[in-house]
Amino acid sequence: MKAGNRLMNTKTLSISRRNFLRGTGVALALPWFESFAVAHPGNETTPRRFLSVYHPDGVGLPLKSDPACEDWSWFPRGGEKDFQLTKVLDVLEPLRSDITIYSGLSHPAARTVHGHSNADQYLTGAATGGHGPYKNSISVDQVYAAYAGEFTRHASLVMSTNGGIGGPRGAQTQSFNSAGRPIPAMNKPKQIFDMLFVTSGKESAAKLARSKSALDLLIANTRSLEQKLSQRDQQTLQQYLDAVRDTEIKLARAQRWMDTPVPQVDPGNLHLDAEPAEARLYFQTMYELIYLSFLSDSTRVATFQLGRENGEGPHDLLSRAVGLGGAHGLTHAVKEPNGWQNLGTYNRYQAEEFGRFVQKLKDTAEPTGNGNMLDNTFAMHGSASSSFHLSRNYPIISAGGKNLGFENGRYLKFGKGNEDNQAGAGIVTDAGWRSKTEVEELPLSHLFVTILQKLGVETESFGGATGTLTRV
């Protein structure tokens, strides 16, 4: 449906979404239709969307003196507008006018932390540290989810290759709630598809009612214990009740949307049984699920972690997509024959799949008639490490957001002392991350403040930083 729907009369507007779905027998994901805004709580005119994709283990940064530098260094060469992409990112050349590449950004609290321990803070900016006591804070996606989540069935879609939450400094999710607790990520395509698009029905309604009753009883019982507990136990109880409140919120959201049918999609082009060992199918299916969730306006916020730092796991199999061994091992083998090329080839594939997703958004007209879906989506792809687990100079690409106020087609360098992208270059051992550097970088959280503001969130600070990032 297009802009002409604005002329539909009140009687037409009152047609229920359920009857529309049954009457047409559509086979594709249903986008958001302004004609049915009456049955869809609190919709804005055009959805504003946010996606963050995280990849572990950093990128290749050979020294200038290394012959591999010209082709296999991740960062481009040149200036803001006349930059030249190396072989690592040249797959994004067709999208040149739709992307921005950043250098010179990192989180100050993590700059002295080994890259194996830093993924937890990529979207939070928290001082999670490399050892000792651990506490995180809310991630930027969840700040936006709290703002935009009221408009959609799901406040956010949290995905990763490994699934679950992992452990402190070994997160398998990029999303953290307002208390700094990790939000479990989903990693099974079939599970994600069912959550998004399988009709709930009476059985789920009954289950929801039972869950609500059980939760009310649980809260009553735990509160009666409070006066009998030690101070430490009371803190434990408070943490427990915080988790219970999260469940309450989810139940309330589920109840609110119980009578609104889920969008109907054709799973024929999805490989819902794909596993990381089938790397290409897995990559494409997970991205397709994000696309469908945005197209159907099931959510406006998504995170996708391609793997955890520090260790083996399902994510280590993703490099099979380009015929290479374990993904993590590629960063440790850069001085072996074709080492930089192998790491660069895998980074190139990651960029290629991200570019495929971005192109699909660009090729899809916004259902409200306001440009294409990419124009109203800010999608970013990055890592909290640059060269060999160095927690500096994060390699970040963003795409889209023209209607949100983002200007693309640029390579933006921030800070001082790294104009040629050689800070940390050539590091090939674990001793390198301890080396002292005179390079000045800006807090990544400034970019997050900018993103939140352009998405419509009124804030001046995030993750310990106040103010926006200039030129963005």
C-alpha cells in the first residue's frame, strides 16, 4: 500500500488487520501500513530503525612497510570524500554514497583492556575492566528500544551466533538492560522466525495468563521475605526482583499485542535450519530475519553479534564461508604466508554480507512512501578491537539514515596522531596491546549520543560522555 491510503475513508480504516490478512492471503512479510495505525498502538509516521552488527577479533592493519598493506589493511586510504577502499572493503564500493567509515573512536574506559575482554562494553561504554569486579550499564540499542519499543510487538531483536549471554568479559550478546544485565541473544533461525511470525492463538493466551498469575504469587512471596534477610541477601533479592520486573514488562507487552495478529511471511527463501557450519546460509538467513523484522515493523531495534571474544565456539566456524580455518586463529596467523590476506578475506566477507543487507534495505520502498527503508535506518557494523586485540581505533562502518539527518559517502577521521592509520599497526603478539601510544582518540559514546538524538531520543550524554560527534 502506498500514499494513496491516506485518502481512505474512516470505514476502510476501521478494517481490522486480522481480516485484512485473512482476506488477501499474502505470501510476503507485511510492512507497516499507515491505514491500520488505528489498530497499532502509538505509531509514528515513518519508523526509525537502528541495527548494530558486531564482529570479534578486530581487523588487519599491516605496517606500511609490509607489501600486504596496500591491499589488506582494513582502513581506506585518502581523505574524507576521495578515499580509496582496499580489497577488504571494496565490496562496498557500489554503496559508497550510502556508507560512512570511521577511525579514531574508542571507549576511554577500555583502551587498556585486552581485546579478548572488551566486547561487553562496545555498545555501553562502561568500565567493565579486564579483571576483578564487573558491572556493566545500558547499551545504546536498549536506550532506543525503551523509546521506540512501545510502537512494536517486540522492543528489540537480540541475536548472536553463540546465543545466550556468555559470561562477564565474554559476552555472547551486545544488548544490556537498564540495570546493566545482559539480555540473552537468540541464535537459532527457526526460533527467531517463530517468535516473530508464528501466530500465538488461544493456547499462548492461556499460557500468558498462567505466567502472570504465577509471577504475582512469586512477587508477593519474595517481598514477605525481605525483612528477614541480611543486607547482602537483600541486595541479592533486589537483583532478583529486577529480573522479575523485566519479566513483568515482557508479559505486559505480550498481553498488549495478544489480539494483534502477527505478520504473515513466506519462509520459502529462508534456511531456518542453517547452522554456523553452513556459514553462508547462516549469515544470509540471520540478516534476512532482521530485514523481515524491520519490514513487518515487528521491531525497530536489532543487534547481531557475529561471535564472542576470547575463545572457540560456533562463531569460529563462520570463516568457512571463505574456505578458511577458525575465525579467531586468523588474527594469530597474520605473519604466516598469506596471513594478512586470509584475515582480510574474512573481514571482506563480513563486509559483503553487511552490504547485501544494506542494499536490500535500499531496494525496498518505505511503506509510508518516505524514500526507501535504508533512508530511515541507521545500520552500523564494527568491532571493539583494531589490530590484534588492541582496544583502540575501532573499525566502524555505518550505512543509511539519510532521512534521519546522516550524510554519507565519507571517511571520517577523528582524534590526532593517526592520520595514516598506523597506530597499532603490525601488532602480531599479545604483548602489543600493552604498548604505550601517543595517539589521541575521541569517545565512541559521542557518536552514540548523535545517533540517539537523530533517532528522536532527547539526551545529551551516554556512556560517560556528554555531547555529540561533530561532522556526523
